[in-house]
Amino acid sequence: MSEAVVHVVDDDEPVRDSLCFLLTSVGIEAVGYADPADLLGCLGPDRKGCVVTDVRMPKMSGIELIQQLRDRGIEIPVIVITGHGDIRLAVDAMKVGAEDFLEKPFEDDVLLRAVERALETGQARQSEAFARTSARDLLARLTAREREVLDAISDGHSNKVIAAMLGISPRTVEVHRAHLFEKLEAASVSDLVKLKLRAEA
């Protein structure tokens, strides 16, 4: 996966260049885009970092950009920059998934703090997504019967009850449980339940 990058989207070139310069001056990699479509063309679900975007742009608004990102399954955090009188738009942006919004004019440290928070949020989301994908990959190893046993274990049923539910012997349930622990790389029933819940999140 790529390294964390702040993607700055603003059709105003001086503003865009100024934001990129500020970020790079403190060691944060930044890339500028005049057109939101250019960002959409190079951003994938595995991209690390965050987006800083103006809310009012001629070809695509910041709100539309967020919607496009979410429609493509790209959960990268987005900070929206608004001008005076655009607070209503900023609130609308939050409703569609913006992480934060900043009202112009703002101090440099306000932007930097917002970016730091967004980068931390993005990292946490990526970790969660990786854990979810890993859990689903592990569950894919199970047979249909093993999945039934796992579901019953997750519902809190004993081996004896599971055996009666599935029409198999308690000994067979024990064998399936052993396979579950092995295939799912679990050390306890708690691990099994957590993994199942993570995969279903």
C-alpha cells in the first residue's frame, strides 16, 4: 500500500500551492489537484492519507467529491475548506462523510492539527479494514458444517446442544471445534467470537 499523502483539491492555484507548501514544510507529503476528477482517477481503496478540498469548485463540489469517494468504497478522511457563508455547505459535507471542516481564513496550525487528526483516523480505518479482510479470509477456509458449528458456538450453545441442533454426535462437534481453532488460528472461544464479529462488521 502507498505511503500517507495529503491530497489537496482546489481550483484556485495560489491557494492550492500555498497549502501544499505548508504541508511539505513540516514533512507531510502533499499533492495538489485543480480538478476533483483528477484525484478520483488516481485514488484507490488502499490509499493512505487524507484529502483537503475546497467546498466550492466549478466542475465538482467538495460534497460531490466525498460522495464519489464513498460510492467507490474509498474511505479516506476528507477535510472540507469553506469560505464565509458556506457553513451550511460544510454541515452538508459532514452529513455525507467529511471528517472536519475549516472556515477561511484559518491559521496554519489549525490546518496542520486537522490534517494530523485525519491521518490518524485514516490509519485506524485502514487497520480495521485489514483486520476485517483477514477475518473474512480465515472464515472462507471453513466448510459449511464448520460454519454452522461456529455460528452455534457464537450463540453460546454447548457441544451437547449443538449436537442436538445439527443432528450429529457431541464427539463430532468436538472434532469440528478443534478444526475451528486450527483454521481460524484462535486460542479461545472468545477469539472465535471476536473473529466472526469482525468479519461481519
